[in-house]
Amino acid sequence: MLDFALADPAQAGAAAPEAPRGRVVTGSWDALGAEASRIRLEVFVQEQQVPLEEELDPLDARCLHAVAYDPAGVAIGTGRLLPDGHIGRMAVRQAWRGTGVGSLLLTALMDAARQRGDTDVVLAAQLHARAFYARHGFVEEGEPFMDAGIPHRLMRRRC
């Protein structure tokens, strides 16, 4: 579990003597699947119109999942690490985007990959998110491709 200081997005720009604490938890689908799936359905199925049958898949049971919680204990973001070193299903609830939650989730998943001995991690970035992943050391590979009707680009980073 990773604890972190997290500002409430509604209070952006307001000075606070001490930021409330949030946390990122990693674990199995059995432990985190209910919260992770709620976030993924909200972000991918509702917002981005990804078909439900393409969003949830049998790989979830084999992945390490990360879920970020706000200071009140509400799940606000998620991602997963597949057994082959792919990071995927990165999703942050709209109100929390731009607050560092995605970076915390990505860091937790990269740390888990490194700890289990992966030499690199790879992900399929939606084109609009390439700059975010590049800031974390990911490098683009190959040509753009479509996944669930959304353009993506493969990106890789050494652990």
C-alpha cells in the first residue's frame, strides 16, 4: 500500500496546512475487482463508449490491480499489470484527472513489475495520453492502431 498527500480537486489552488492522505492499494481481482470495474465502466464504457464486452475480460483474474482511494476512502482510479508486463486499463474518475492520481497508479504498477523481475513494461496508450506516459519515461513504438474504436500507440519503458 502506498500512502500519498492528495489535494481535493474542488479545492485546487487553495492553501491547506496539511493535505489529506489518500492511498494506492495493489492486489488481486478478487480483492479489488468490484471497485476497479466500477471505475472502468464509468470511464471506458460510459464516457468513451467502449463496448462492455471489450472492457471486462478474463485476463482480469490473472492481473495485479491497483486502485487509488481519496482521503474519504472512495475509489478514484485504477490500472492493472498483466503477467507479461503490459500495463493497462488505466482509468481515473473525471473529477480527479490532473491531480496526480494517474501518476501514482502508474508508479505503483511499474514498481510491482520491477519487484517481480520484469525488465520492461509496455502499454497501449490512447493517443491523447501519450504525453502523460512520455513524462514517465515511456517511448512510442510502431504505428498507431485502433483498439475498441479508439486510436492507440504502443509505448515501452525499461524497469
